[in-house]
Amino acid sequence: MKAQILKALKEGSEQYISGEELSNRMGVSRTAIWKYIAALREEGYDIESSPRKGYRLISSPEILSAEEIQAELSTKFFGKEIIYFDTVTSTNTIAKEIAGKDCQDGTVVIADQQTGGKGRLGRNWSSPPHTGIWMSIVLRPDILPFQAPFITILAALAVARSIKQVAQIAPKIKWPNDIILNRKKVCGILTEMSAEIERINYIVVGIGINVNMDAEDFSPEIREMATSIKMVTGQAVQRKVLVRKILENFEEIYVNANNSNLKNELMDEYRKYSLTLGSRVKVVYKNQEIKGTAVEVTDEGELIIETDDGVKQKIMSGEVSVRGIYGYV
């Protein structure tokens, strides 16, 4: 209900909307409307009221609450259920817990800060407050477990496309899912799943984006490898706008990937963002290293590497770590 009232206030822009009109729209009493308005004010919304005119939204806080995101979200099922935390250990951890309790497809867990954020291979992910996007999306795709890594490819494309649209900059993708700006990492994606032999119970896609960090927000050991959108553009980005755009793009991409023709178009778009293609890379798998040139990303999201002796090897996302020999590729 709060999200609906907030949406009505936002649509009214600088105009007043009466309590009676809100009451009629929402199908609740004017007293209930007043209580919801009071709750929004407690969350930081500046809402002006006039006995004769009604309510008018003056300003909104920079928070990633369900009400703030959903107020202008145009998706069919991504983000229709959003669970927000000020601080959480890891959004992926919470998302897996609720996924095991049959939450709906497209549910989002988002936090303003993580104290135990995780990256691939058990690495820590720095998640300071008020500066980034730390969210996880629960998905229940009708695919086989071996196809799950492709979801990570789709998520990377959604994030890259969204950053380009919102921040007006062109990111790159380090196969399969790291988002790179100026050859430094700006976003990591961690995909985890629960599955049986021939059935996926759920997939959790964790997305961590350095949005408005300054250099001093990064620890010395990662400062040379990480960056933020703000550091590259010189301007802060409204995090809620970027969250909405990611959910909208990801849903579109996720649905269209089931259509073979549209899937090919999506992979062509993914390749245009690729930082890895054409680069010298080193594949690290268990205790083995393979050096070669990345020559192709298949329509299934697999990386084709041509080794120095001319042999082409197909690498599945999720199997290995791919590192650049010269620079961050």
C-alpha cells in the first residue's frame, strides 16, 4: 500500500492530491492513508500536507526500499516482491533462505550495506553503506542444472546494458560476468543454485555494484583493481534508478533468452561488450593452467580458447577462473 501511495504522489509531481482521492484510489479509509503518509515521513520522505489541498511530495530519500524501487518499476515479475535491509551479512545468504521457503520467482533481496558480502571462489566483497547496490534475485527457471551458468551471462548483459543507459558510459564484460570500467572491476555477479539431478529448485543471482564510492572507500589491497561509476564519470548516480533499470532489463533478457532468435541477438549484444574476446588469457582450473587466445563466445555462453599449439578448447562458465595475461581481461 505504501508503494501505491508513493507512486501516486510521484505521479502528481508538484501537485497536491487529496486524502479523499487517495482513499478512493486505494480503497481504504482516509485515516489509513494518513497512517501510511506518517510511515513514509518516518522513512525520510518530505511530504507536505494542507487541510484543503491534500498531500504533496517535496523530496525522496536516497534509499533502496521496496516502496522507492517499486514506485516506478515496470516489470511483470522481477521485483514484485522486494525485501529490504539496512544492513545484512549477505543478500545471497538471505535470498537462499527465502528461496528454500518457496518465495515467488523474481523476488529481490536488497541491502544498503553488507557485512559479509561474498564474491566468486569464496572471496570477500566490500559492501560499504550508502554507496553501492547489493542485491540478490531469486529465479526458478525451467532449465537443466548444467544450463544454469548461462543465467550468469544474461545477468552480466543486463547490468552492462543498464549501466550504459543510466550513466552514459560503455562498460566491458570480462567473461563470464565481471563488469569492467577503465580496466577496473565495477561489478561482480555471484550465482548460486539448489538443484537435483535433472531439476533446478532455485537460482540466486547476487549482484554487487560499486556505484558512488570514492577511492578512499576501497581498501588499499583492492584499490588498484576496483573502481566505481562515480569515479569514472565524476558524477553520483541515483542507485534506485539503476536498480529499476537492471530489473527491467534482466527480466526482458531472461524471458527473451527462451526464444532462439532473440537469444542469438542477446549473445551478439553480449559479444559487443566483451573485454575478453581477442585477448590473451590464462585459464585456471584446479591445478592446471591453459594459455591461449579467446576467440569466441558461443550462443550458449561458452568461451572458446585457441591454445598456442592451435587446439581450440571450450570452457564452461562456472568451471574455471579466466585471467588476463596482459591487463584485466
